[in-house]
Amino acid sequence: MKKRLLATFLSMAMVAGLATGCSTPGSGKDGGASDGEKVFRYATNTLPTTLDPNKGQGMVDNEIQHAITEGLVRNTGGDIQPGIAESWDISDDGLTYTFHLRDDAVWSDGEPVTAANFEYSWKRLVNPETASAYAFIGDCLKNGQAIEKGEMSVDELGVKATDDTTLEVTLEHPTSYFLSLIGSSGEFAPIRQDIVEKYGTDFAATADKNVYCGPFVMTSSENNVWIFEKNENFWDKDSIKLDRCELNYVENADTQLSMYEAGDLDYVQISTAYVPEYKDQAQEYANGNIDFCYINQGSDNPVLANKNFRLALNYALNRNDYNKLANSDTFTPFNGLVFSGLQAKGSTYGEVYDLDSYSYPLDGDQAKAEEYLNAAMQELGIAKASDITVEVVTTDADSSKRIVETLQEQWQNALGINIKIRQVTYADIYGEVLPNHDFEIGYGGWASDYDDPYSYLELFKSDSSYNYSLYKNEEVDALLNASTDEADTDKRMDELNQAEQLILADGAFVPLQSRNIYYMLDEDTTGVVFYYCSLNIDWVYADIQ
């Protein structure tokens, strides 16, 4: 499943631009209210792309849906608890899930939440007519991918409401992370067909053009401020402590920080440039984002299709020095693809598999870099390293420029090649440049939507729509395909790790860093959870003392 691209550069992009006309949601350190209300206030530098659950495609989209919708289950920091479904049964082959819905779940207008609401929503998600950018998230459902491609009728999707409180779901293949996925991905939220038909193309365009079944209802979405108020009809309302949440769009990191220090925000992320100054006050978590350079093997530049040249780029890079220069030593230098904190074999992926034993040294290896470069030049008939020129594309954020300038210096000094830099807008790099393979090397990153290595590895599956690098390795494809049908979870994990090792051995990309988020949270605010899959901040069960 594809990752929340709009969130990949979250802390990086915060240093770009100045907020114009931002609204201040409150004042004082009493939760922004003087009447005893409990109000949590925070800001985002990335605008939501939509309020339609089926059409969400960014981290901010998903974090909003996590508050205003309730799925069959709720995933809070990896803890899966009953949601609209109070219980469920799983068939022995892992292909059929039967969810039993609670009879006290209602929408914000008092109508009951039914199994048919889920069936309608999931069919709408994969229906090509919906044009959901995240339709592929339904690939795990029986016939999901075929329906997305227009090869089968939407009525053949593996989801069926057998009565008002029973939903039968059939999967395409055993999916060990299925509950985690539907518990944290807003695309699987129930949707009312009558509301969609009432508003048509304006459905969920504003807060008043929808109904809600989650812990909160959205009461306003005007002027880039989103107001959430406690849903008194929510089935588990007694567990919700906040009266209101206010989310404000503030593009500039300095402005966010000033608002926090003035008491107008209860939470703020700290951009890398300010981490050294605030490190003693800040808290930290790894958010699962892995940053790296795509290498377009289908570009017009023949050196990029050469495995030895790609390996030369990887061995020439001193990732420890790079992190100090590019990121103020705030991230974790990283030489892999799969986030090390994912769950695997009762532990974490990083503890089970020794990445350093099969990847590039974090300090680089000049001798090996030169050896691979010389081999590449001989294969390509290139006489001098200075005859090689490669372009690196990135966003127009100052922080991104600093990153690629650090790469430029290291690669030019270590290999004697020429590195050009091209900067484009954030919207262009993910809307045009990467999807259209209009690049040679592209700085980007990936965040997982579910707690499984496949989420990262399918970036390099030859038939993946997110295979921006146009990478193809039949053995990698075979391992990834086998993993989807493997019932033995430990064996499956080994297959996925083998795929990662092959991708690294091919020099398919240039890993750079594992993202750490530094933040400050008002000392009176408790219960905010941070996660590394699908969403980062989860304030649903927050409380203000």
C-alpha cells in the first residue's frame, strides 16, 4: 500500500515560506478557553487535500479522519481495540473476517451505523468512478485490484453486509496486518450513501456537508481552521476527555513556535534547524519516515541503469557526516529501506535483522566506491569521471536544498563526477516529477500506512504504480508475490527481508536517514499518542489537566 506522501517532508517543509493571515485559535495555557472547557490546539504546515474519507491521501487527511470517523476497529499507537465492530471472527485460512457490529453506534444525526455503510464505503473506495488516489489501499480485498482497473464489477468486491450488524469481508490473500490497516486508515471509514447522494460532488467539501460517527464531529472548516467538538452520540463518548480540538494551518515553523511559546498552541513540531536550541526541552519519537534518493533507471542518462555506478553512489556517501551537515544531526543515519521499528517475530525488524551485515557502511567506503565507479566507467566506455553529470531534483524548501547540496559535495569530492541540482515545488515533485519519471535522481521519502515491511518494499515491485525508479528484479518480484500468500508469518518476514537485501545489493536507491520528530507538548496535556504508521499524532484520547 502506498504511503502518505504529503507527510514525508513534514518537518523539512516547515522551514519554507511565511504564513499569511493565519488564525490564532486561542490564548493562554489553559487549553485556550476560560470557561473550563478542555481544548487541544495544534497546527499543520500541510493543508488537508480533502475531507472525503475515501479520497484522503495525506497524513493530515488521515489524522483528521481518525478523529471524526470510527472504523470497525480503532488502532491507537498499534493497540487494536473494538470500534464499530464489538467482535469479529477470522477463518482458519485467514481469508474471511466476519465483523459483528455493536447496536449502539449511531451517526451524529442519530441514524444507526450499519454494516451497509461499510459495504457502500469500501465499494466506493475501489470504484474507478470515485477516482480515489488511494483506491489501491483496497488491493487486499477480494477482487479489489481488478475492480480498480475496471476489469470487474464493483459488486464483486469481497465485502457484504449480511444484515444490519454483520459484515463479511473476504481478502484476496492472507493479510496479517489487516486489522492494523483498517484501524488507522481513514479510507475504510463507513460512509452514508444518502449523504453522498444529497451533496453529490460537494460531499464533505465543508464540515456541514457530512455526518460523523467518530469521537468528534467537525463543526467548522473555514479559513484554514478546523474545529472538532466532542460527539455526544459517539458510542464510547465517556472515554473522550476533550471538549474541542482546533487545528490551524500555519505554514511557517517560526510562526508555529512563536504561537506555542505565546500559549496559543498546545503542541508544536520543531524543525531541524531549531532542534539544537530546544533539545533540552523537546521530546522525540521516530515517525517511520525513511528518506532516500530514487534512482531513475529508465532515464536518458545511461549511468543510472548501471548497477556498479549506483553502488558507487552508495559507498561514496558518508551518512554520518551527511546527517550532521544536512540535518543538524537530528535524524538517524540510515542504510536500509524498511523502518527498523516495525514489528517482526515478536520483536522489531531492526532487532531481528542485522542491517549493517548486508548494507553499506554508514561511514562510507572510499576504496569500494572508486572500485565500483571504475567498473561502471569501463562497462559504459567512459574515460574520465568528470565526463559524468547527474541531476538531482528536490523541492524548493531551503531544508531540501541543504540536503542535496550536501550530497552534491560528497559525491563530487569522492567520485569526481558532476552533480547538478534542480528544485521544483512540493506539489510538482509528487504530482508530476516522480510519477512521470521526469528525473535522474530524486530526493524523497516514504512513510508506512501499516505495520509491515511490504509497505516499503513494494516501492520496488516492478508493477507498482509507485515504482518511480522503474526498477525491475524478477527475484524481488517473486519474493514479494510469495509473501502475499505465505501463511507462516515468520517465513513471510524472512522473504520480505530477502527482498530488501536484493534491493540494496542492486543499489536500487540511496538510503539517507530515518526521520525523528522533535516536539514540545504543553505539560498540562496528556494522552497524546504518536505512531509510525498511517498517522503520526493521535489526540483522540488526550486530556488537559
